[in-house]
Amino acid sequence: MSAYNWIIIDGRCPACGIKATIRAQTHVASSYDGDASGRFHESEYRIGQAMRWWKRGDTRFREWPADREFSRPETNNEREEEACYASCSSCGASLCVVLRFHENLAEAVLSISTEENWPDGYPK
């Protein structure tokens, strides 16, 4: 089982059509390792908020993609996209949110779909 964190998004649910809070599970910057403030998993973040991770000078910092099995690297190697399992706070629908990360920061929501419409090219 992999470690993960949560990205909290305000968006329109494709299942119920209501603007709701969507909670997306990400493996980026997630680890059972940690520092003096605790392990790097099970925390909640919002778009634009840096996730707790190793300091930039630490050799482990470059491991922020966590597990490339779950992500799709961009050609410039500074960004990753990950399709994340998610759920709607309004109707409880199972969703898929594609997020773009720059290092240990979720910088953009690229798409929100129902889980059954998982986008091609992204691993589950």
C-alpha cells in the first residue's frame, strides 16, 4: 500500500452538477518517511499550497513524484501530472481528478471526471 495525501478542490461535480468540495488522493510528495514534524502522508492541501517534503538541499527532495507508476511526467521533467481517485462532498460520487504538480506543489486542476470516465493515458 502506498502513502498518499489529499488535495482539496472547490469544483463542479460531473456527477451531480453541484459546486462542491472534491477530495483527491495523490501519491506526489507522499511517503511513510518524514522529518521532525512527522511523516509525509495523510495531510490535506489546496491548489497552490506547498506540501510538506524534504528540504530542497536534501538528496531525497528529487523523490517528490513518489511513484512514477501513478504519474505521467511532462517533457521538461519539472512537472508531473497525476490522475487521482477523488470523491464529491455533495453526492459522494467516485471521481477522477487530473492534477499538475510542480515539485511538491499541486499547481493546477486539469480535469474532473467521473471515475468510470478515467482519462486515457493515466494509470489507475
